[in-house]
Amino acid sequence: MSLKALLPNTLLLLGTLLSGAALAQEGSHADPDTLVVQPHGAAAGHEVAEHTSSAHTPEKFNAGKLIMEHIGDAHSWHLWGHTSLPLPVILWTDKGVEFFSSGKLMDEHHRPVAYQGAHYTYLLEHEKIHAVHVDGTVNEAAQVTDLSLTKNAVTLIAACALLLVVFVGMARGYAQRSISAPKGLAKFLEPIILFVRDDIAKSAIGEKHYQRFLPYLLTLFFFIWSLNLIGLIPIFPFGANVTGNIVTPLVLATITFLIVTFVANKHYWRHIFAMPGIPVPVLVILTPIEIMGHFIRPIVLMVRLFANIMAGHIVLLVFFCLIFIFSKNGESLIGGYATSPFALAFTIFINCLELLVGALQAYVFTLLTSIYIGTAVAGGHDDHHH
Amino acid sequence: MELVTPPIGLLFWMCLSFGIVVWLLAKYAWKPILGSVSQRERSIEEALNEAKKMREDMARMSAGNEELMRHAREEREVMLKEARDIRDQEIAGAKTKAKAEAEALLGRAREDIRNEKNAAITEMKNQVAELSVTVAEIILREKLGSEAAQHALVDKVMKDADLRKS
Amino acid sequence: MKLDDGIDKEELEEVTGPAKSYARYGALGIQMVAFLAVGVIGGRWLDGKLAWKFPLFTLLGVAFGLVGSLWFLFKEAQRK
């Protein structure tokens, strides 16, 4: 393993160690406060009776809940203990757009409270915002679409901004240096760009067509990779599980599907609808299968990325949660101390593995996209499969 | 099931931001980066080709040099050989000439010696003849004296007529 | 061949080779499962709609899924 590869590993190790502290506080997040409904500042008089039970029973450590919270999306960014960063809530309702801070939707103990917006009263429950009546029942008539900048959305936009800054900056550097060898970050990134170009795009799509798809493939690769890495660093500005959210693989696979569908040539469609050299009775079975295949391949792409990243995050968290499970939520210190080195070691090990998996999944997604595009644009003579 | 139900909000932001990022990166990042990378690759390739061509030229040139050197060497060989031949010829010529001269000299010397010898013999003959005449003359005159005087005279004459003196 | 950035082509191939196979065959596996799932779910849904006594479409769906996954397995095997 070269020095280049060691550096991010070391960083990740550090991140994992720090995450221990962050998660430890999370684990002991037992809220001793009793259930109190408090009137909420400006929206006084519109307070709503709490009807969520799970959030307010004295909490026991619940590994499943913790894991789900960590891999899921959130309207506020949990920093440590009882501190979280409120994020902007944007709601598209049938009466107009609403814009307010997510801090308005919970009290200082992180319990959901209703907020009177301009058009409706809103309640955040299980990370879903509903329009509610004054008595706390869901207002079914109100049409509310939640376009909030959630933790994932913010991370996503930040990652996009980061990609833009890095690569546009890199391009600027290239323009200045003209054809001399790359320097700094470009020196590290250029081989990767070349790798995507030569080893993924050119080899899978072919010399003739690959250049057209290169911008998409490069963006795809770096987008997935960066978000995977961001998801692996478990401290504040990072940690959002964007690629492990169904939306990312879904959108990316859909784009790939659209590209394949639109660029596919006659040869590709003929092989789907009327494969040459196959008798008609067989075609009756084969054609639906091939059509199915056309739709299933992007689904495979999606499932793969989603399942891998999701599974990685879950495994990581499970190992970490072992500490709390064995310490019986802090009651058995011996259990906690005895298991924590092992659990921590495993967590670190899995994190390193995930680092690899993050890059590998970006590679796999890009490669499979290239292969699908390759089959769609391949000519009749130079491809080997039938 | 909640995990696999796409939330509309995130879906919206995803489509928006990914669309924008693809578009912006394609326009302001990938195009210039790939452009300059391929330009660099082209220039490297050109440089490599150039170097290859140069190497070939060099090889060709050195082959030419070799030829030239060989040629020069051959020429030198020829010239040296010629020079050697000429020298040998000259030496041989000189030798024959010297030999002939020496022969001639020797011949002349022999002739001279023979001539001198002949001359000496003739001279000696002449002197002997003259002496004989003189002796005869003196003897004749002495004959007129005493016999003893005559003998003494002959002895005296004979003593005087030392052959070596003449 | 050594590239100018110091990456060994063969060394890279050693890493990407298995990764490529992993991508391909992993995708194939998921595709097979997805085919079966689509067949079963689609068949069950149709049967639920039609409410016949005999779950004909579930069986057909299973058959469809099986044939489909085998067909793509066959196609993948034909490659190379």
C-alpha cells in the first residue's frame, strides 16, 4: 500500500476515534425529563398536545433507533448531546411557500412542538412534517410538500459546491500552466481522472463514443466517491449518509437509464426486440425478458450502491452499539470497558474497509453505467456478445 | 419500507444540484482539464516521436560516419602501401645503382692497377735493359783495365744498380 | 509500462481486474435476483387483482424470472 493510500486511512482512523466520543454521548442520550407540553414562544396558543410516545418515555438505549436515526435524514443536524444545528425548512403548500428554521419545530429538549406558519400549523414527527389542526390531528386537506434543506440536502449541496471549487480550480490551474505537469491537488486527482477516462469510459464504451459521456461519468464518479467519504467521517460537517439514501442511487440510476435509452442505437434495440438468429417462437419469450432487462439494469445499479453503502453504515453502527449493549446502557461498566476495545477495533477496521468500499462502489457504479452505455452505442461488428 | 421510499424534498435537491453540478463541471472543469491533459499527452507523444526520429537520425548519421571512417582508413592503407612500394622501389633502385657504380669503380681500379703494373714492368724492363747496356758498357771499358778492376767494377755497378732504387 | 505519474499499468490492472469482475458478476447476481423478484411480485400482484383460485400468474412470474435470470447468465457467459 502506498503512502498516498495511507493518508486518507489515517485521517479516517482519527475520525473514527473522534466519532467514538460523539456517539458515546448519543448513546447516553437518555432524557430524564418528564413529559411536559410547553407553549412555544411566538406561536403561543397554538401549542399542540403531544401525541408521540416514543420520544418521551424515559429513553432506554435503543440500538435500532440510533442506527436508523444515523442512516436516515434529519431536519436538524445533531452535533452532540442536546445540541443540534437547526436547518432551514422549506414547505411547498397549496397556499404558498413556507420558509422557517427547523429549530421552531422542537423545544430545547428536542421534543417536537407545533409551529404556526403563515398558512398552516406544522408538526415534525419522525422526521416528517405534517400540517396539523390545532388539536394535533393531521390536517388531511392541506397539501404540504417538504422541500426542506435537510441534513442530506445540505451535505449534498455542500459536496456539489466542493466538487465545483476543486475541479473548476483545477481547470483554472491547467489553463495557467498550459501543458506542464500538474501540481498540488491536481497531481493527485489527475491520475484518477485519467483512470476514469481510460480504464472505465474508454475500455467499457469504446474509443469511438466514450468522449461524449465522459463529463457525466467523471461527475458521477467523483460525486459518489466524495459523498461516500463524507458519509464515513462521523463528525459534524460530515457524516450525512447521502449515498446510502435511496434518493441518490435512484436519481443517478434514472439518469443512466435515460442516457442509455436515448443514445441506444438501432443495433441495441434490434437485439432487444428481435434478436437476430433467434426463431420467432423463442422471441415471444425473449423479447419481454430483454425489455425487462433494459429496465432492471438501472435498478441493479441503484440497489447495488444503496445496499452497499447502507449496509456499510449499519455494520459500522452495529459494532459501535455493541459497547452500549454490553454495558447495558452504562449500568455495567465492566461490560462496557471489556467490550469497547474490541468494538472500537472492529469499528475502525470496518471504517477502513468502508473507505475502500466507498471508492469501490463509486468505481462500480461508474463502470456499470459505462458498460450499459457501451452496450447501447456499440456497433454491430465490434461487440462480442449477442 | 421507509428507507426505500424516496423523500420528495431530497429528490428535488438531488436532481437540481446534480444537474447543475454536471453541467457546470462539464463546462468549466472537465472540458478544460481533459483538453489540456490530452494536449499534454499529444505533446508528450510528439516529443517522443521527435526523440525517436532524432535517435534514428543519429543512428543513420553514425552509420554514415562509420562508413566515412572506414573509407578514410582504407584510403590511408592504400596510401601507406603506395608509399611503402615507392620507398622499396627507390631503395632497390639505389641499391642496384650503387652496386653498378661500385662494380664500375672496381673495374676501373683493376684496370688502373693492371695498367700501372704493365707500365711498371715496362719501365723495369727498360731500366734493366738500360742497366744491362750500361753494365755492358762499363764492363767493356773495364775490360780495358785489369781483370780485377773489371770484377770490382761489375760488383760496384751491381751494388749500385739496386733494383729497388729504380 | 510506467506512466508519467508513476502508476504502474500492470499493478493497476491487478487491482482493477478483480474490481471489474466484482462489478460485473455482482451486477449479474443482483440482476438475477431482481428478475426473480420482479417475476414473483408482478405475478402475485396480478393474481391479487384477478383473484383467481389458481395462482397462475405467480407461477408464470416465477418461470419468467427464472428464464430471464438464466438468459442473462447465459449472455454474460457468452461474453469474452
